[in-house]
Amino acid sequence: MAALCGLQAQAGLLEDDEARKAILDLRARLTASEDAARKSAAEQAATNAQLLEQVQQLRRSLLELNSQLENQRAELARLRGHDEQLLRDVAELQQRLKEGSQGLDERLRRLEPQQVAVDGRTVTVEPEEKRAYDDALAVLRAGEFDKAAAELAGFVKRFPDSGLLDSARFWLGNAQYGRRNYRDAIASFRALIASTPDHPRVPEALLAVANCQVETKDVKGARRTLDDLIKRFPNTEAAGAARERLASLKG
């Protein structure tokens, strides 16, 4: 019995030692697990912190990229506006150059000799001659015979070689006739007749001479002039008027 009790006591002691070992082992494993968990949590926290930093860095990069993109858009818009302004400026400059070129061409044309048709003839005249001639005729058409006679007489004196000289003499004679200055009118008409016998205005000039002669009571001279007109230019309107005029003088 004593031996049996001794064995049982020894078995109980063995079981207590094993239990203690198991508990110690369990505690050690628990401690290790806790340490591993804490280490894993620390590592996870560090990883999370790194990830958070990376996210924040990415956000900052994204904001910078957005800012750069907006700046580039603004610069692009500015450049487009600048280009559009340049295009407008170029178009405006081209228009000015075109207008300037046209204006220059026009001024050059005004300075260059030009061909004009007067009294059925084409003559080449300087722009200054044409302006003086046109101005004098405008005054004559307005019925200002004194001023017209002065301007036409000035034209004849100023441009003795002008292609408009004969026409100017014809209208000078008309202006003088309008002033009742018949002798000067006859001189102007005869200057035309003598200088250019084939001028289209010669028949009218002869008829005008005859009218002046009638006004100065030179009926005989008027008849001779009318006869000369009918003989030289029988098929003209002036010749028809001369026949009627001659018939009235004979009557």
C-alpha cells in the first residue's frame, strides 16, 4: 500500500510538472504571438504610414499637374488670342498696303499723261492740262462768260502745244461771243480754223464767225463765210444751218 501510495504521489508530481510546462509553453507561445502581433501591427502601421505619404505625395503631384495644365491652357488661350490678333493685324496691314498701293497707283495715274477723247479725237494730255480745261468748261456751262473767257484764254497761253488747244479756242470763242466781244470771238474761231482745218469743230466755228459778223453788221462778210462753210462742208449740220441763215440774209 505504501508503495502504491508512493507511486500515485509520484504520478501526481509528474502531472503537475507537465501542466506547469504546458502552461509555461503556452505562455511563451502567447507572448511570442503577442510580440509577433505587435511587430506585425507596427510594420502594418509603418506600411500604412508609407502608403499615406505616397497617397499624399500623389495628391500633391496631381495638384501640381492640374496647376500646370491650367497654366498651359491659359497660355494656349493667350497664344491663340495673340495669334488671332496677329492675323487681324496682318489682314489690316494687307488691307492698308492694298489701299496704299491703289492710292499710289491713282496718284501716279494723275501725274502720268493720259489719253482723252475730245471733239471726236483722242489726244494725249498732262493731268494738269486736263484739269484746267475741265474747270474752264465747267465755268462756261454755268454761264459765267467773263470768268470762262479769262480761264480759256489763260489755258491757250499756258498750254500752246496741248492736244486740247483747238477745242479750247473753240470754247473761248463761244465765251467771248457770250460776252458780246465779237471781234475777239472771230479771232479765236479763225485761229482754230487756220491751225487745224480738218478739226471737227471747224464747221461750227465758221458758222459762229458768220454770226459774229452779222452782229457787227458785216453782212457781206457773213455771206462769204457762210458760202465758204457750205462749199467746204456741205453735208454737215452746220452747213444746213448756214443755208437757212444765208437765205434770211438774202431776203
